[in-house]
Amino acid sequence: MPAAPIERAPGWAPPLLALQLLTRVPLPWLGRLDGPAARRAMARALAWLPLAGAAVGLATGLAYLAASHIWSPLPALLLALAFEAWLTGALHEDGLADFCDAFGGGRTPEQIARILKDSRIGSYGALGLGLAVALRIAATLALPAPLRLAGIVAAASLGRWMAVLLLGLAPPPPDATGLAASLGAPSRRVRIGATLAALPALLACARLAPAPVLAGVAAALIGLVALARLVRRRLGAANGDCLGFAACAGQLALLMALAAR
């Protein structure tokens, strides 16, 4: 029998909702949120996305460390990324591929929107996804071994922070549908909360490599501003695929900065 609708989520629900949004982890004890209750709960959960992202990164990093006791770094990392894809349902990677297809092949807002709704993957999406995954693998393996776990966790947290900020810079209109519309434009309080939630993982990594972390965050923020302008100009507002692209791009920006010589 389905759970009865609830009018207001409990105070401890938002961080768990953020984790549920990013992963396949079921949380049936939260009850069933509908209508305004769901929108309010998800709006509060946005502030916890970077911390939930750090949890995903930690799971990936620990899977890599466990596998590295049996295999060399490359197969160990491939197994860890396969585990992460299962854990998250490849949520952001799917958005990255759709974004590349739409903005690579679309010329008008109508064409871009139509391609974003198409579940098939084209040449732009396949190439973009393949290059992004390859760069992530190469950058992670280029890190010194003591920095890999911290780098994986910090990059995962930064990527989800970028998604929250993009939603604020290119919010969907009130009548929109889809994931981004269900989350809504984050308030200033939520954006500040998301920034604070990203700090623990970033500061832990900065203790090991302060200058690369600062450079990676700066590059991610500069790229985010450019991405927001592109999305507003060519699509009008961000959707779920745009958020997935922002998350992957932010994650990759930090890993590439950490791997730079």
C-alpha cells in the first residue's frame, strides 16, 4: 500500500532527499511528498547537494582504494567508476551527453529543446561523454596517490555545487516542466547553504594542494558564468541536462587543475 501524502517534510529530510536525488538509495520512510510540500522540500534539499555529492565521491574513492589492493590503478579506477554509475544511475553523464547533442546540433531554441527531449544519443553526445570520462580517468590517475581520494571527493562536491549555482543563474520559468522546474530557482539562502556544504570537501583537499584547488574552483566559476550565458541565450533557462553538464564540467575542472604540472 503506498505511503500517504504528507504536507510537510521533517527537518532532517532535506539532506536525505538530496542523497536520494543523486543516487538510487531508496528512502521510503520519508513518506510521499506531493504538490507544494514536494517543492518546498526539494528547494531545501538543494542546499545539501554538494554534501550529498561528496558522499557519492567518497563511495567512489573507497571503491577505488578497495579495488587497488587487487588490481593496478587503471582497472581499479574503471571498476570504481562503474560502481559510481550504478549508484547514481549515470544521472549527470546522461545530462552531459544530451547537452552536447543539443547545443552541438541545435541552431534554434526549439531545435535545442527538441533534441534535449530525445532519448537517443548522437555523435556530439557520444564524443562529449567519451572525452569527459577519458579526461576524468586520465586526470585522476595523474594525481599523486595520497591526493586521489581527497581529489575525487572534492571534485564530486564541487560539481554538484556548480549545478545549484547554474540553477540560480538560469532559473526555469514558473510554467516549465522537468527536473530543474521541480527543483525551482534556489533562493539566496539556499545558494549560501550549498556553498557552505561544498567547503568541507574542498578545504580537506586544499590542505594537500591549496593552489590547484583554488585554481580549479576559479576555473569552474568562470566556466559557470559562461555556461549560464550560453544557456540563457540559446535555450532561455537551464533544464536537468544543463545541470548534469554543469556538474560534470565542475568535477572535471577541479581534477584537471589538480593534475596540472
